[in-house]
Amino acid sequence: MIRLVCLSCGKEWYTANTSKDQRCDDCGGELLEKENEAKKRPLVNVVKDSDS
């Protein structure tokens, strides 16, 4: 998913596809593509202990 942030009101939008000159549905401001914070988080393997 691609994260877009409105330069006017700051609302975040998420989309799979982007095009030039996208506008915020709330205020009409320009949407700027930002790096998705989830991509920055390291992957962690979680191992559960089994009680057997």
C-alpha cells in the first residue's frame, strides 16, 4: 500500500495505485506520497513455547 498525506489538512490516505495530481477528498489539498511507516519496522520472528 502507498501512503499519501494531504499537504493542507494532514489527513492520511492509503492506496494501491497513485496518479499525478491526486487531491484530498476532504479539503481538496494536494496529496504527497510518504514512506509507509510499516515498511521501516524490522521483521521479527515470534516463537511460542510449547508445553509438551
